[in-house]
Amino acid sequence: MNTSSDYDGVSEGIKSRAFLLYWNEATAEYLLPNTIVLAIYLSIGLAGNISVILVYQFGLDKKTDRRFFIVPLAWIDTAALMVTATFNLTKNTKSVIFPGHGACKLFMYLSYVTTSTSLFLLNVIAVQRYLKICKPFGPHINRRWKRFSVFICAILSIVMYIPVLFYYGDVEIRNQSLGNISGNQCNKLPGSPGQLKGLLIFQGVGFFVSCSSVTTIIVLYICITIATLKQLKKMKVITGDNFNVTKSDTSGQTYAPKIQVNLQSATSDTEITMGTSTRINEPKEKHPTTLTGTRKSTFRISFMFMIISVVTFVSCLTSWTLIVIETGNPAFWKNLPPTAFHICLTLRRLYMINHFCNPLVYGAFDCVFRKKMKTIFCKK
């Protein structure tokens, strides 16, 4: 019996496994700062998005459509945050012992799909706000089409990122300093120059689509902002010195002209009619030219979505830029010093901010959301 050779083989296998685990532990320790950042993202994002779903879906009046997209966006962001955080945490803690070829493909694909769906839905929201504020008498997106648009965003993302399944997977890597041991890492698959060119084209298309989507969002919100400022300026002009005009009748009594203002819409002309039935020393009526609560809420919600879109632009631009750089330069991460490495890795995964910042923006700009949160979570 060749027990000596068998023993040597088992011993060598145990030694290789020990070196592999040591290699993985050292890498996980090196990536610990980013792991802590990801854990913070996940904790804040899950708590925030679940709060948004509870408040907007179950706590507010559903008769209005102004906040229709908030709940679908929160569900998508929750799914995206769970997928991307789990994927990146696994890559950090099991960097050279990633659990399986299929898991790598699935996580990578779902990360792209959920993030892209969120971005496409922000496009739909921008179009809806634009039609509501800038084209009040034109065609609007009704509730049926709003639901259908969420479905279209998901289908478009699912189809667009199918190539991810062919370009990414479990890749064998080796460490010469630890006896040439091999490990598995979730990364882009090696291939011929033609395959690399195909990957670059795919990522270039993804970069272009993302930048075009965010540019469209920003342009639409610039138009919304201009229309809103014009409307507010018109309100100030109407509510100016004209209301201080007084006149007297033949009996010497003083009257103030009664002015009625009919606000048609955010971009329509304002009708003003005058009468002399109100005596100056009578109790004053509530000013009729102040913005209604609905109008104010519409402006606030539009500005709220604009802030969310700006955050999306910054996060997606930095992430896609580094994706293109690392694809064109495979040694990019190896050549970075530790500080630059951690900064670039945080920027590479900055797209995750888009999935957890929304509840913070809602809390800052939506008074109804804040009041309902206090009611639910701050009961004495």
C-alpha cells in the first residue's frame, strides 16, 4: 500500500486549503473599511425604504396620484440594495473563495437589472412631473399607464443586461507568494480579443444609456424649475401693492376694492376681477391669491424628485467611469496604493447611494411624510 504518498497528498491538500483561507482572510481584512461602509448603506437603506413603504402605501390617502411612483421606487430600491449589498459584501468577505459560478452570474445580473430599473423609473417620474407642471393642459400619464410604465422599466432592464450572463463569472486566480495556490473570484471572464471588444462595446452602451437617462432627467427638471419660478414670480406680482388701493363713496365711507383671483394652473393666465363691496374696516378675508396646498405640494414633490435625480447622476457617473476604466486596464486595481484603492472602491460602488438616499430626501421635503413618520414612530 502506498500510504506515504496518500498521506503526503492529503497533507498537501490541507496545506493548500490553509493557505487559501489565510489569503482570503488577509484580503477580507484589507477590504474591512469598505465592508463597514456597505453595512452602513444596508442598515440605513433597509430601515429608510421600509419606512417609506409603510407610510406611503399604508399610511396616506390613496386618492391622489401625486405620490404614486414613490412606493414602486421604494420597492425597487429595497430589492436593489439587498442584491448589491449582499453581492459586494460577499465579494469583500469571500474575495478568493467566491461561492460558485452560478451565484456570481446571478448576483452580477440582478445588480445591473435592479439598479437600471430604478434609473429608468426616475426617467418616467421626470416625464410625469414635466407634463404636470409645464404642460398642464396637455396629455398626462393616468394611473393605468403609470402601472404599465413600471412594468416596462423592469422588462427593458431585464433584456438590456442579458449579456452580463455571458461576460462575467467565477474566474481562477493564483497567488505566487503563497506557493502558487489558486482561488476563485467573481469577475469578468477571460477571453479572446474579440470577446474583450464585445464587453467594451456592451459597457459603452450601458454607459451611454445611463448618461442619456440622467441627462434627460436633469433637462426635464430644469424646465420644471423654470416653470415653477415663473409661477411663483407671477404670484408675487399679483399679491403686491394692488391690494393696498382704497376709495371712498359719496358718503365719505372708505372701501377697498374686492379682488378675486382665479388661478388656473402653473402656466395659465390669471384672471382678476374687481368689485367695491368690501368695507375697509371690516374683518379682512383670507388672501385669495396664496398658493393652494395642492400647488405647494406639487412644487415640493417635483423639487424632491429633482434632488433624487441629481444624486443618481453623480453616483451613476462615477460608477460607470470606473467600470469602463477597469475593463480597459485589468491591472488598474493592483497598481493603486491603499488609500487610493479604498477611495476608488467606494466611488466604484457609489451607485448604492441612489438606493438608500431617497427616504432622507422625502423626510427633508415632504411635510406629509414627516408628520406621518412622527405619528407612527413617535407615539407617546
